[in-house]
Amino acid sequence: MRYIRRLADGTPRHGSVVAVDTLNAASDAANADTAEVEVWIDQELCTGDGLCVQYAPEVFEFDVDGLAYVKDSDGDLKLAQGARVPVPANLRLDVLDSAKECPGNCIHVARAGDGVPIAGPDA
């Protein structure tokens, strides 16, 4: 299974090819496509590189401290440590790409119903 994220003009986005080569990873990716998921950031590990903000600006944003935070559907930053927000279905692959490409390995993505990690340091 292979996902290729593309820019609006159709060109592949840097770092956007995600090859899923194990049964567990394929299963998790399939679950991420159908199950409701939530995301949170461990700011203690955030390096401020901003890949998440580039990949999914509707979900991630920098605060004045230079670290990334999640934001809710109204655009309000969630500044509490471990604050979780639901991921809209149309942004799931972007959020998964963010977690997989994050140099700080600080983005956690889990199924909302049972908390099973899908991407990030615990997956």
C-alpha cells in the first residue's frame, strides 16, 4: 500500500510518500482511514521545525514560544500539556504524515475510541 500526498498543482509533496510494508502498519493505516482519530503534541520533545504546521495548518500551529500546538475546529490553540483534538477525516493522512516525518518524534495520533496509537512515538 502506498500513499502519495500531492500539492494543489499535482506535484508530489516532499516527504509525502508513505510506504506501508508490514501487515500491522497497513492495518493501522486502514483503521486511521475509517476510525475517528485524535492528535496531541508533547511540547517537551517539539523541536519547532514546523513540518506539522506545513502539512496540516488546520490542526497544528506555532505559539509565541516557537513550539507547535494542536488546535480545535474553531482554530483555538490547546496549550495544556497533552491536550488532544479530533482530526477531521479529510486531514487524517496529512496528520499521519506529520507524525511520521516529525524530527522531534513528538506528535501522537491515536484512535479516539480506544486510544490505540496509530502514529508517533508510541505506535
